[in-house]
Amino acid sequence: MSLPKPFRQLWAIYDHPRDYPDQHFVMRRWVVVNCQDHVALHPTDEVHFADSVEDLRSLVPNFCRCIPNPNPDAPVVVETWL
């Protein structure tokens, strides 16, 4: 199945995510796609690793804005960049 063309992307920074438990901080790029009747998030293969959040922030495009994790039930998510 081919995905519709992404209309937005975001970067999420994680602290010891389940899929990379041995990595301290991980940043993954996600694409937002407009499907027929809904919007969906799809992870990409673009993943970066670092020992500090600051190192990963330096990789985020300049036009993005940070959204701190608003969900205390998901403490592994440090922040998201849109």
C-alpha cells in the first residue's frame, strides 16, 4: 500500500524508548498524511541518537517549534517539534 503524500512532518524526542532501550535520547521523524477520511501519523526510518537532548535539538529544522510533552502518562516523550 502506498501512503498519500505527507503534508507535514514532525520530530519527536524520546528518553529511553522501548524500541531503543539502550539509547539515552532518540529522535524520530514522523510524517502526517491526509487519508480519505482521517489524518494519520506514520513513523519514518529517520532516527537519530544522542547523549543529550540539546544534541538532538541541533538537528531539528530551524522553522520548527517545540511542544513540550503535555502527557504525563507518556514520560518517555520529552518533546515534539512541529
